Amino acid sequence: MTIDNRIQVVLIDDDPHLRQALSQTLDLAGLKILPLAEAKGLAGQLERDWPGVVVSDIRMPGMDGLELLTELHAQDPELPVLLITGHGDVPLAVQAMRAGAYDFLEKPFASDSLLDSVRRALDLRRLVLDNRSLRLALSDRNELSARLVGQSAPMLRLREQIGALAATKADVLILGETGAGKEVVARALHDLSSRRNGPFVAINAGALAESVVESELFGHEPGAFTGAQKRRIGKFEFANGGTLFLDEIESMSLDVQVKLLRLLQERVVERLGGNQLIPLDIRIIAATKEDLRQSADQGRFRADLYYRLNVAPLRIPPLRERGEDVLMLFQHFADEASTRHGLPPHELQPGHRALLLRHTWPGNVRELQNAAERFALGLELALDNNTPEGGVGTTVEVVSGGLSEQVENFEKSLIAAELTRSHSSVRSLAEALGVPRKTLHDKLRKHGLNFADAGTSSPTDDLD
């Protein structure tokens, strides 16, 4: 028999009167509890990812609180266990903290002390399980999902389309904003195709000077133009037997577009200054950040080339359309950066999550990767333009230190992140955070936070 995941607190105390009193306190606070008279057998009833916390007396007949702590942490070292100690048992409680107990309460203690500790422990447990879920999703991936990280509907659809197109000989047009990962998609198409053992040649057409673009793409013979002393093999010819990825195709001149259209139709290339037609066995993958149909209507892109390219279009969704993929991607890049720099990985805190999910990511995956790199280095997580119009930016610090310090920072980060939303009253802020207004007032004062920090006018209601 396993304990229901809806149970938030398992309370263990052999004193029936104290057990009843503590159960009533937790129940009145809206927590789902399971009171027990003994600790024996509890570990076997808890799954590793059970989302609750354990509160236990230390001194009990049979299995005591320290033995229970050891047994629970043998199967999940991150499960919060709060221990209750009697007067004079402080050295024992210190021993328990060193063994990994989340907190201890010395009898007699106020009900608010118990509730505050339990709620902080539940917040930490949710954070641990969220991060654990992210890492599990990152590790349980096939080759394609390892490259294109995410479980959102747009990404699942994109991976399905890539898998279907990779096995064909069709040329592909990739549509996506700057930084969305167009080259990653192109490489995936190549590596999953029958051309995987051939060359993959990537060219950014926008980075080529107009004076050399034809020579770079098509090659030239000696004497083709001033300074052409040797034969040059162009990128198309060099990619023979493989794949050529042509990024920012919208930046090509109309003259070059004519030659590209001929190459696509006839699969031959003619070097500048030469007369020989060289047959090609290549796949062309083009990419653009613009609407080529609109560009064709405006005369900036050849309509016949657009229709020739648009046979198999692939749209990469921008990061703002991918929901919680943002968290998975961020953790993926942060873990990679931590490994690369030989640093211990940092865990995402609640404030970080709120900040990442609210940001619009104008730079897409490239911007997120840079932010994850800074996070892995222990630098401040600061994002531009991540709040609604009229709001302000938010930063969240990565902190180290003991458990108590980190939990305090979790709470501060969460409140600071919620302050960036449009709350016109303390009541609405308190409801969003799920705390009484008086408690919110105390926490704002403790952390040195106020409505002015979010660029918001003073609240419309007071705290009394």
C-alpha cells in the first residue's frame, strides 16, 4: 500500500493528544494530512517522488525520528523531514540537522512556527520535484529530441515533420525567426537522411559580400575576373553527395536567385568563367526569417524561386509559443555550461521560473542559451523586456549557502517575481501568493520589498 499523492503532510507522534492537536492545526490551515502513531513501515509506503513532507517526533518507542530520517533519506535524500524535540534534546536535534533533517521544532512551539516550516518545506519539495522532472525529461530522449529539446505541441509536430522529410530527397525551406534554431533543424535533416555520410555545408548568404557571393557559391575558373588566378570549387560543388544549407536566402540578389533557380531545376553548376556543366547530387535546405511570398509580391524575391523552394516548408515555432519548453531548454543549456566550466549545477528557483516563463524571448533559443550560460556561471539572471508594457525588468540572484538561506531566497524571489505583475492592491497580491495580507506585510518588510520595486503605484488598500 502506498500513501496517496494528495497527502501533503505525514505527521508521526506517539502522543495521541499532541498528535490530535497538531493534526487540527494543519487541517485548519487547509493541508491534507495523514496522522500516524508510529514510524515503522512508513518508508515502504512512500514513493520516491511523493510530493509531501514528513513531520515526526524524535523520541518514540520502536523506530525513533532519527532512524526514520535515515530510512527515508536512503530512498530520497531530498525529502523534507521536520523533527519535533522536547526540552533538553537540542544536541540530538543538532545531530538530526547534520544528518539531513529539514528543520526541527522544540516543544512547546507556536502553531504558526509549525505552519511556516511546513509550508516552506512544501515549497522546497515542489521545487525539487519540478527540477527532477525537468532532468528526467532531458535524459529520456531519442536522437532528434536530444537536439530539438521540448515537449510542447509545436515542437512535437516539428520533430514529426523532420522525421518524415529527412528520409526523402525533397529540398526544404525552413521558416523561423532569428535565433530560433534554423541550422540545428537543417543539420538534423541531414544527419537523419541517407546523405549523413556526405558533407554538410552551411552558408549564411547575408554574410557574403555581393562582390564574392557568386564565386563562393558557384566557384570560378582561372582568369574569370581580376585576381582569379586559381580554380576555385564553389560551395554547391563542394557539397556534392551531401547537403547545402543556405541561410538568410532572402538577402541574395535577384541575379544570384536566377542562377540558384537553374541549379535547383537542373542540378548542375557552372563555374564563373567556365563552360562545363558539372552535375550535382545535393540536397538544398534554404532558410529565411522573412515572408518570402510577401517579398515576392514586393519584387524583392523572385516568385518562381519562391514557389520552387516552398514545396516542403518547415516552420520553427518561436520560443514564446513553446510554453514550459523554456524551462526544459534553460536547464539543458545550464547543465551543459556547468559541465563545460567544471562547476556544480544550479537549481532553478521559483523566482527564476516565473521570470523565464514571462519573458518574450525576442532572441529566441540563442538568447535563452546565453542567459543559461550566465546562470551556470553564478551570475545574476537578468532579462530585458520581460514584463508587460509599462512594467520593469526583474533580476533574480543565484545564491549559495545553507538550506535556511536558500529557502529564504526562494521566498523572496517568488514575491519579487509576483510584484512585477499588475497588482493594484495588496489584496490581489496576497491572493496571488496564497497568504493572508498581514503575513504578506510581514514578508515584504522582512525582505525589503514594496510595490515601488515593481514600478507600480501604491496599493489601493492598506494592511490593517
